[in-house]
Amino acid sequence: MEAEKHKLNSYPSLFQTIKEFSHLTRQFLKVKLGEIQQEIEHQRTRMEKCRTYNLLSFLCHLVDNNEDALKNNDESLRIYPDNVIGLCNRGWLLLKTERKFGQIKQVCQTLDKVQEDKTTMTIAKADIAYAYTRLGIKFYSKAWKLFNEVIREAKSIDFETVPDSSELDDNICDWSYRCALAQTRLFRTYNVCNESDLEQSKDKVVSVCHLLKYIIQSNIQSPSCQLLIPRAYVLLGEIASSIENKGILHVGLIQDVLHEDPELTVDGYYEKALELQNNDIFVLDRCGMRCEFTRKLDKAAEILKRSIAVKDSSLNHHHLAVVLKEKLQSSSDNADLVARQLFEKKVTDHVDPICQQGNHGSERFIPAVTKTNNRPVKTRLINSPKKMQKIDLAHHKDKVEEILQHLNKAIEIGLNNDAIYDKGLLFRQTGQLEEAINVFRSLTMNEPLPTSLVVLANCYEQIGYCLQESIDTHQSHDPENDKEDMKMFFKKSLEISCKVVAKIPQLKDCWDTAPTLQSLLKGHATTKETLKDLNFLYEKMEEYDKNIDTLRKLLSTAETNEEQIEYGLKIIQNNLEMKCFDDSVLSFEFIRCLPEWQKFVDTELFVKVYIEGAYDSYKREDREVANLRFDNAFDFCRSKWALGQSNTKEMEFSVLVLCNPNDENNGDVLVEVLKHLGIKSTLNIDGVVGFGRLKSDLLVDVVEQSNHVLVVYDFLQPDPIENKELNELKTNVDIMRKILSDRGHGNVMTIVPKETVLSNIPKTWSRQHAVYNFSDVENKTGLNVDSVKDILIKLAIGDQS
């Protein structure tokens, strides 16, 4: 059956995604099965039902229920006998149950017939993208990319060749909505599992707005697509809210795309959606969330309860729980009780109740001013509070129980990670610290669902705060051990949050991990372990000056040669980041006095330090120091290679410039700049090594005297094969490469003028080349010296791939 397997593998198929879904737990898959099965009776189009039966068939197989998998597959093929995903599902299910091989061949024959139908193949890809949208946040990015591809393909289809063009119109509308929904979810950073998905560019926002504009302005009359119009307005409201909160783009961007008149406010998009459809749980849930965000708590509760009456969803139960908790926190009896408890315990740190409201489960801002004294409050985007308003469990047992019931219902329906996280926060607020830690720990294990980067950072930070409260309130059974665990969890939170902030700088002040950890560490004696922790902290926070002081203290504690080099190199890296080049070089001079230092030093760091240091000295007109630093940079590869070697001779030249007569002017300019900088260099047309006499033996001689080689050529000839000069130069380059390879050190790089046709560069040369403008003069030396610096760093480091 290998031929049939190969045939099935050649078609778009849900079974091609099995490895991607292998990490999903059976618990999650069974919950998804139940959720998707309930949707069939509400689906109106044949396409919706067909793809749903296809996904159900696949999920049944994943939980080892092949009997139901075949039943769902029958339903899919009854609706569309020629649908590719249904046929592939049938073929794979029969293969895996090892029966009815004749039917498998029939399936493959049918697939052969339908492969010419572009519409059918496009729908198959869309079914895979749909599966990605239904199986967790980890796959949103894949869904977005595949739906984009599907939409492009669909719009290129000649509608006159399609039997039912109105159905294809419906499909494109549905795919546009699902594509926009996937990317809109990725705009909420708490949904992002991969660093690459943290990018939130203007182009992505505009592309989503265009998809939603297509839905809103379409004239499709089918009930299914009409329902997508209010949902599109809701998604526009979410995008507008995100833009308004993060300030990454101007809010008018959406109107620029839609050309709406009059322009809608952020709330206007939600109001428009409710006006068009007030009985759809998608619209109701998100409008309720918007009211919750804008502190209209009574209206939020009313809308979310109306949504639950239409149909239970994980989202409406979760956010009703959040609203009920906020109402409890803002009630006068709870606020008075908390204030009295704080006063009785003589807690000096004021906990502003208003500051803690509006932060849960997703990105939110807290109110701009407090209730008590109109004092401005720092807004936060991420829900990971350091201090929380306490809720007296004994006094509000019934209300807390109601909140918990809704959170548990949300978790039961959809394994909602945000609801699980909010459950942990509620336990912390009610003083149930051990229960809170267990909840947060469950999320850090990525079970039953993958946890996003933001939620992961939040969980580690919250565990740290719970341990801190446990120690402070004398609930801890092992305070010393808990202190160590607390440091570890804060460090994990810091590491993850720094990854997020590196991509989204607006979130820089959203976590309190760094100041908390710093305060914790500075409260201890300056032990070696504590100094290492501070080094980690300052490194992550890019506080280089503080880090250097810490590293110097660590250097004084070093007991071995290797430790001295380790801390010395870290000092160098921090000085380099601060552009303190003299300090970096001086630190390296210290390291170079230690035994076997070359074994521990990275080529890239050494080269950057000495060439940046050389340029710094050159600009201060300290030529002797600049010359020495350039020599060290270009000789590093040879000196590292020479460890343990005997009779290794010094190099006469740092750089050999190899060029053809047509490039003689550029070669002359380059060598002139190198010599002006104080770099020992030679050109292949100089003196004894004249171009007309560049024979193999002379080339060997001059290359052996040089550390590295720069090849200058313009590649302007349209057909390099017929270019005699290029062929001659290629021969010389091949000889040169062999010499460098045989001797074990030295790098080669091709430098071409700005006008070069890059496609003409031979593949053997393309691994490392640079394009520079030889006419970009700074002074009488010709080429701009700053542009040469980049060439020299690349050349001395070599090809690192």
C-alpha cells in the first residue's frame, strides 16, 4: 500500500497535521469534539457542515474512535462526494484500520479526477486552516497565513467556470472573516505562544481591516454571511481598542481603510454590531467585555447574562465571573472591610482598591484616576498585579462561590487558560495561597493547553508573589526553601517578559518582576550566588553600568582561570553595549594575560571589540593605538589556530585585495583607505605581484603572507560564463580558497560596487559578499571609512554559517 500512501500524501489533508497536533491532550481533544458537535445544528451552509464533519472525523481518529470517525466521514462525503479532505480522511482511515484496500484505490482514483478543479483544491486548504483556528492559540499564526493563501487563490478563480459562484462568494466571505479573526487574536499579546508572532506591524493591521471591509461592504445575502457583518464590526472595535491602548498606530487608521462617514469611535463599532445583531453570542460576549473594560459593570453583567441565556460559552461565563468580582471589589462593604483589616494589621504599603480593578485574563488598562483623591494612576496593559485588593472569604463566601462557579464552568466548557489564571488570582485575593500556587503551576506545565508567553510570565510572577505573601504572613512551612523558589520563579518571569518587551516595548512597565527581584537580592548579603542573580537581572534589563559593577565584584571572587575569563568577557560585552571601547579593549588585555584564553573567547566578540576600538582611536587621531588594535583583530584567527603549533610565522599583511584590471581603480581606493587607517594591506597589482605576472606560485606566496583576502569585482557582464577575465579571477580565487583551507585560518569576502548585478555573482562566491558605494567619499582617502568598518568586521569574523 506504499503507492496509495504516497498518493494520499500528495493532497492537502488533515492527516498531514498529525505531528503538529500530537502534543494536544486527549482531555482537550474530547472537549473540542463535544464543542464542535454542538455547533452542527446551528450551521446553515453546506460548506460549514462539510468541513465540520471533516474535522470531527479527524478528531475522532486522534482520540482512537475510528468508528465515529468513519460515521462523520460518511456525512461529509454525503454533502460533497468530491471534497478532497473528506476523501483523504476516508483513505487514511481505511489505511490505518487495514481494511477494504479496494476502496482505498477507489478513493485515490477519485482524488486523481478532482485535482484539476482549482476550487475544490482551494476549499481543501481552507479546511486545514479552519482546523488550525479550532485547535488552540498555538496555531493562530498558521491559520492566518494559510487563509491568506486560500483567499488569494480563490479570488483568482474564473467565477464563470464555477457551477455555483454564489457559494464560492459565501466561502470567500467566511474565509476572510476567519482569517481576520485569527490575526485579531494575535493582536492580543496574551494569545501569543511564539516570539515571531509578537510583531504587530501597521501592514498586518491594515490587511485585517481590508478583510473586514470586504465583509462589511459585500452584497452577499446569505444568512450565514449576513451574520458576519456585525461580527466584523466587533473585530474592528477590538482592533481600535488595541490601537488606542498601546499607541502603536493612530486610531483613525481603520477609518482610513473603510472610508466610513461619519467616523465611528471605538465604542461605536460595538454599538453598530449590537444594532445589527443583538442575539449572537459572539457579538454579545465581546460587547459585554467592552462594557467591563470601560467600567460599565452593570451593563456588562446584563449583556453577558443575556449571552449565557442564548448559549453557554467559556467566554461569557469567564467574563461574567470577572465582572462579578469587580462589582464585589468596588462594593462599599468590601472596601471598608479591607481598609479596616489593613489598618488593624498596620500595613504601611497602601493598596489602592481602584488600582487593582480592571486587570484580569487579558490586556486591560486600569482607570486613569482613583476614586478617592483624583490622583493619577499608572496604567497597565498586563494583568499581573504585585499587590491585590484582598477579599474576605468568610464575609463574602456566597459571592466568591458564585464567581468560582462561573470560572469553573468556563474551564469545563473550553479549558480556558485565562479563566484558570483568573481562578488563581481569586484564590490569592481570598488568602488561599497554596491553592493559588497550584493553579498557576498547572498553567506553567502547558497542560491541558499550550500557555501563551504573557500568561506564562504572569504565572511565574504570581507564584513568586504568593510565596512572598506566604513568608510575610508566616504561613510558609519552610521559609528559606520558599525564598529560593521565589527567586527562581521571578527569574523565569523576567526571562520570558523580556522576550515579550523586546518585541513590544510598550509593555515595558507591565511587570514588576525586575524591581521586586532587585529589592529581594539587595536585601541579602553580597554572596557569590546573589551577585550571579544580580548579574542575570541587570543583563535582562540591559542596565549595563550596574551590571559592570556587579561583574567586577564577581571577578574578585573568581577562584579559577575559567571563572576569571567568564566574568571578564561579560564585562567586555557590557562595555561594548555602552560603546566604552577603550574599557572593552583594556579588559581584553587582562584576559589575554591568562593561560589558554583563546579557547574561551568567541571570534565575533574579539573582532568587534578590537575593530570598534581601533576606529575609536583612529577618530581621536591616536594612530599608533589604532594600528595595534587592527593588527590584533585581523591576527586573531591565526593566533587561535597557532595554539600548540610550532614555527608559526607572523603575517606580513592583514588584508590582501585581489582584483582584475577593470577594477583597478576600486582596488586602489580600497587599499588606500586601509593603509590610511593603519591596516597592513597589499594589492595584487603592487610591485612584484603585478597583475600580468600573477601566476600560481606568486599568488601562493602573497596569500601565505596575508591573514585575509578581499576580492573586488563588479560582475557587470551579463553572461559570466563567457567572461574571460572573470574565469581567470575564479581560478585564482579557487587557488586562494584552497590555501586558506589547507593552512586552517583566514577568511575571504567579495566586495562589489553598488551598480553590480547581484544575480551574476557566482554561487561559490555568494556566501559572503558586501555591496558598497565606492563613490561615497568622505575625504581625500576616497571611500567612507565608516562603511569600510562593516566590511572589515565581517571579513575578520568570517562566514559563521
